[in-house]
Amino acid sequence: MSIKEHPPQVHIPVLLHSSVAAMMPKVGENYLDLTAGYGGHATAFLDSTKEYETSVLIDRDRHTAPFLENLTKLGVELRHGDFLAAARQLIKEGRTFDLILADLGVSSPQLDRAERGFSFSKSAALDMRMDQTQTKTAADIVNGYRLDDLTDIIIRYGEEPRPVARRIATAIINARPIATTDELAHVIEQTTRGRRGKIHPATRTFQALRIEVNEELHQIEALLPLLPKLLNSGGRVGIISFHSLEDRLVKRYFKKERDAGYEAVLDVLTKKPIDGATSDVHNPRARSAKLRVAVKK
């Protein structure tokens, strides 16, 4: 399946052409996709490399497997699990790659499927799990966390000011039990009445819950120093982030490598990130996306 043939009704890969242009896949290079999703990026890279049997796709969401069959039938290996556990296992096996991509965003179908519980615009159970085999859900956090802990994640992962986060957390606790996404959104909206900007008042709290459920920032922070161990010499890694918390971790790690001088393992190719708002203007999901790329020395 070529780039043009990728089914747009399923998911439009963010910064697809920019990723290919920046990472320059070549025939014979093997590829590791740490967040394969619906296969948009993987299809484009493997169209260029033709190296199927030594390439690996990773994804936490078992729902994506049928959409990756076109690649697995060509010999690409698919592993189910989170990218941190997968990276550790691949290192243990001594596997290395010429190209590694991690697209840290939640895919459009995950957001759009009401039953997954990511969106406050549709009524559904408070779930938000990327991996349906894990036990902790957003409902466990909303109905079980203490006031201070709930306030803390809304501040840290939702980037709400402390007074606002405290009010939201207090309102949630007072409204317990909360079972559905629209119930939670209504509680937050009532609490923050008058605070209406470009985004819904529940947006940041829902982001915070999703990050907490899936341990997203912990996963990214632990993954970054493992990447050089997975790269061949001259291998390139691209990371697409979608909000400032993710990008800050990637930027900090790449800066550390850039400042390490002769001891650096990676050479950063993107002095400034490739911005989805200017490089992928036709994809509304790409507005906040940032791509950073580095090569192993």
C-alpha cells in the first residue's frame, strides 16, 4: 500500500511526508515503529525501504492489528504492548534498527470511538486505556484518588493553574460516583463556568486523566535514553509529540546529547522542531504536532 492508498477515513498520519523527508529511508534499511497505530507511517517508510522481514511494529492497542495486516503479510513482525516494555525486550534480544519512529499522539479512531472514553463530546464509560488489557481506568482515578493527588495530576498533566485544578478536583470528589465522560465534563463545566476560551473547559482535565491512566510521560522519559541502544550507527530516530509536556522531555534529551560534545551518541538533525501547523496544514490533527529527528554517530 503506498502513501496515497492509505485509507484516509481510518486515520491521517501526522507529519507523514515531513517524517519521510527528514529521516530519508533507503532500500534495505530496517524499521522499528514504536507506535504503529493504523500503519500510516510504517507503510510509507517500508514502501521506501522494502525491508519487511527484519522490521518491527509495536502498538498497545489490539484494535489496530487488522489494519496492519497488509504489512504483517509481507513479513513485518507485530508485537502488542507498550513501547517502553517493547524497547527493553528488543534491547535484551540484541535487535538494532536503521530507522525508529515514535508518534506519541492518540490516533483519530481512538479519539472518535465513543466507547474508548477519551472524548467528552460523546457519552461513554470513563475508560481512556490505550491497552485494554491493563486494569486501571479513568474511572478508578476519578472515583478513587484523594483530593491532593487529583489536584496534582490536573496541574502537572493538564497544566491548569493550581486554584482552578483544586476547584475541579473538589467538584469531582463532591460529585462522586461519576460513571461517564459526559457526566465528568458537565461537572467540570459547571465548576469553571465563565472560563470559556478556544477549548472546552474539560479539555485539560481529560488530557491529565489520559496521561495518568497510560503513564505516558513516564514511558517517554524512560524510553529516550534507550533509543541509542536500538539504533545502528547512522540510524535515524524521529519523535512526534503533541503537547508541551511531551515535547519538553524530547527537547531536553536531545539538548543533553547536543551539549555532550565528543561524548554525545546522537547528532540532532532538527535544530528546531518541524511544526505540524506549518508543515502539515491540511491535517487538523497536526496543528500541535512537533517532529524532532536525530542520527546515531
